[in-house]
Amino acid sequence: MSYCINPECYHQSTANFCPICGTTLQIKGRYRLIRPLRELNKSPYIEVFEVDDKGEKKVIKILKSKDKTVLRLFKREAEVLETLAHQGIPKIDPQGYFIFNEIPKSERQLHCLVIEKIEGQDLEQFLQKHKPISQRLAINWLKQLTNILDRVHEKQLFHRDIKPANIMLKPDGKLVLIDFGAARWVTETVVDPKRDVTGVLTPGYAAPEQENFRASPQSDFFALGRTFVHLVTGKHPYDIIRNASTSQFVWREYAPKISEPLANFIDQLMAPEVENRPQNTQEILQRLDEIDGLQPESPPPTLPRVYRWVFRLGLPIAIFLILFGIEIGKIIVDNPPPSTEELTACNSDALDTSQIAFSPNGKYLVQVSLDKTLRIFDAANKKLVQINCQLHEDGVVAVQFSPNSEAIATASLDATARLWKINSNGTVEDKFKKPHQYPVIGLDFSGDGNYLASASADGIARVWNTENGNRLALLNNGAYIKAISFSQNKNYLAIASLNNLVRVWNWQTQIEAQNTISLSANNLIATAFNPTNNQYLASVSEKGIAQIWDTTNFIAIAQVNLQTYPMAIAFSPNGKHLVAIGLEDNVAVVWNWENHETDNIKISLRHNDRDNLVAVAFPKNRNYVATASSNGTINLWDINNGNRLKTCNSNKGLVEIAFNPQNSNQIAVANANGKLKLIECKP
């Protein structure tokens, strides 16, 4: 007997086609749905079946919802499982992600994912049948799960939903971590503390920062701690009280067989503050070995590069270097010269690139990260100029050069905006630091560089004098700001908000210059101001509707259906074309919006791979555009006819690209591991 895959049917039959709706019961000519693994129709989004694949049992997850957020999570799980390879992580079938659209008399599309079937029971089921686990088993399982997380974090991912129900116990005693639909690339971070966003978390297990939409790899350690409190006490986290003064769980009385060292370590995993938890998986494994009484062999000491040469230079020179090598070694280790191929980052253990940018003169390349660091590179010589570690107290999310290339502005989650003066050798020094009440998320310089606007998550924009740091204006836009831009004459500041409103301010008088635009597009995804004429604003909605607005008379002058779920938009340098990159179909769309009278002129640029498009960039004064996907593929396209001009390759995990404004053949590429690479890509 096989189940029909049609969500409107689910009829069982021994035939090859459903006698009720006519749908084939042999999906892709191989998979037959044998039994549901969850109660049918209990979830409005996903059904899970055991399938028979020519005698082999597997699992198929079927997305029946059209919800865009759930679709993104579903696709993310497929992408993650393709990336990871570990015995503690389910394997995805070759070509295991596909779209089924063969339901007769229906246009419905079902996204499907076929993965390895893990025999056994999840740990939530285990606890329902057994007593709380012992210390020995707790340490064993903690080590297994930490080794799995080591693989996950190595791939610049974190799980975000660790709990007993997502851990399978196989008959041989091995654990498998499942349900990677919530997994997230380290480079994705939500910075709005007030926005009503559907978060992916399980109450009771999720870390405090995750509940505020700022999860990190250490959030997995928090959930791991909560999971083991559940396992060693038999009590759900909701059933355990917390100490009012420390916010720590009061759980030890329910686990008398757990030693104090292990209990202390579980409490450290659940520390309310991220910095008080272990910082990586190796630290966890080392602590577990110590608690278990198994002292690991000391790893061979890692010598600074200078000491490694001691053994090659002979005894006399070796003695000299040993006597004087401490300071030499310190200099080399603290400021390692980057290679000509790759520009290495300041702290490879905590990198999360937020943005990269070239100076307008093309001389310098700057990178800011959620590890609080600013890195400046000499683009011509591919040389690291300066690293400012922890220049902010929290992650840096935006950076911008002044028009004259003499200053850099940074925006941070620590609720400050900072301005840095660039010295003649490329190093920077602090010019001023300005506070906001909420994380700063956007920046813009006026065309002459005399003014800097900074926008925070509470909808407040501030304008500063870049010479003396005086605040000149405070503008309340009323909602999370998505885009901010000075007009060409620097007298006006246009601000687009999450509430689909745009206000144009005469910021010098701190009043709205004209009536507020209310964008008709619901669920606004992105906005951008025209680089050559700020009176034009582009918006794109969740449904793929792009519009161009005239901010002088507050009407939409052009509109097109991009027919893709957009992730980002960008204007061409001359302002005549708008490009949007889409998630669902891995396509970028070029729209010649100035020809709107000819009705929806657009060109589709389709990548050949399945990896997500992640970035789009224009070179200066050229008629082509670059699109990049997470597998490292960069394509150059003619924006007038959509022809592919060149394909260039970089490393996987690509997250950002930028053209050198003075050399259109040079592209800076930022990867998820925080490394920068300069490549030549000429059409």
C-alpha cells in the first residue's frame, strides 16, 4: 500500500496511480510513500513520510505550504545537508531535493526532500520510557553532540534548534542531530530588536540572544546545556525555576548523581551572556575530558613562525633568537603578513563579515565584521594595512567611505556610529564616536562629505557634522529604517522604513519637506535610492513587485513584476537599470525602468547552479553587472541584452562582492569564513 502525495487526497492504494485524483504513487519513478511519520494534517506546512526506494527505507519531507519563510527554511535544510558530511548528520539523497508538480488538474507544486532514514528513537521519546541519564552517559552523549557541532560550526553554520526531539539515538548507541531547517549561515544576522519577525527557536531551549534575533554559534551551546538539564533531571526546562539574581537554572537537586564539576560546566554552557560560555567546540571537548578524568595528550606546542625557523638556522643563531625572540615572535604573530592570494582576517575563530567596501579612489579595501573588527587593505599591493580588533563593543554591521576617501564611518550593534580619519599610510585614527539608543543599522555621507547620517533600529536618524562631530538634527521616522540617503544638493534626507513609508526631511529645519509617501507594496523587502538622482526611490515587495517612486510628487512612475522572490536590489551606476536577485529560482532580473512606457522591459539572468544567489554588484562606468552565488560562482552579464560575458570562480561560502571603482577588472570577494580575496574577472 502506498499513500498519495497529493495533500488534498492522501489516499492509500496498491496501484501505480491514485484511483481518487490520478496522481502517480511512484514519485520520480522510484519513491513510494509507505507510512506517515507524523500525524497527517497536524502541521499546516510539512508532512513527513517513510518511503520505499526500491527496497531501501528513506524519509521524505514534503512542503505543502506556500509560505515564503517556511520555503526558505526548507531550502536551507537541503543546502545544509548537501554541505555537511558526518556520521552524526542525516545524508541527503543524490538529487534528493526536487519539486513535484504532477498532480492532475492542479498547478500545485510540492517541494520535496529525501534524506537518510535514521533508525531508533529521539531523546524526547527516550526520556518518556527511561529514567534520567547517568553522568557517564551524559558525558558520552555530550562528546558525541559536540563532535557533530564541530563539523557544523566548521562549515560556518549553527543549528539554532537543539533539543531532545531533534536528537536521534540509534540502536548502536550513536547519536544523530536532525532537523536542519532552522540552521543558519553565520553571516546572516537580524539586527532589529523591535521588529515583529517570526524567529526559529524552541522556548525553553533557545538562548536569550536568539529570542532577540541575534543568534550565534554559542547559542547552540546554550541549547546543548538546556538539553542536558532535561536529560539528567527528566524535567522540561519550563518546569525548573531560575535564580532571580543570577538568571541561572536551579536544577541540581533533581540530578543528585551528577558531579559538581559536570554540573558547573552545564551551567557554563547555559550562561546568560554569550562571552561566559565556551567559545568553541574544542574548548568543550577539552573540559569534558578533564571532567571524565581522561587527561588528553598535550598537543604539540604551536610555535610562532619565527621559532620554527630556529630549527633550520643552526645552534648559534637559534640561541640568539631564543634570547631575543619573544618580542620578535610577538610582532610576527600579532600582525601576520597576508599572502598575495588571500587576505587573512584578524580572528579566524569569530568571523562574520557584514560588509566590504572600496574607497572611491580604489586605493583601499575595508572589511567590517560581527567580531567587532575593522580591517583595511591596500588593494593595489594586496597588503594588510591595519586591523582594529573590537573597535566597537558589539558587532559592526555597516561601513562607508567618505566621498573624498579621507574618512570611514562604521555602524554597530553597540548603538554607536563612529567616524575614522584615514592617514596617508592607510591606517585610521578615531575622529568621533556618537551614541544612539538602539543598534545603528545604516549610514550615508552627503555628497561633499561634510555631513554623516546614521540610522538606528528604533527609527531615529541623526545628522552629524563630520568636522567637529556636532549633532545637527534628530529625525524620528517612527519605524525600523531600511534605507537612508542624502539628496544631491545635501539639503534633504530621504528615509524609507519598515512600515512601507518614506519621509523626505529638510533636515536642517528638522521638518518633513513634503507629504509622506506611503508605499503601496506590502511586505517591503528592500529599498534603494537612485545614485544619480535621489528624487527616485526603488522598492521591491515580497511578491516581487518593483516600483520606482518620484519623491518630489510622491507617485509611482514605473512598476514591474519581477516574478521572483527578491532578496536584494541595486541600481546601476548611471541609475538607468535596477537589478534584483531572487531566492526561489536562482535568478537575477534586470529592469530598464526608464523605458517604463514600453511596459515592463526586463531581462532574466539565470545561474546554472543550485546555490543561492547572494550578491550583486556593478563596476563603475561599464554596461555589465556581476551576480554571485554561495558556491563561489561569479557571472558577468551584459545588462542591455542579458548575455553572459564571463564566469569567474572563487571559494565556496561567498557572501559579498565589490568592484574596485578604479579597476573594473578587480573584484573583492568575501567568504563566510571571513577571508577576503581579490580576483581578476574581465569580460
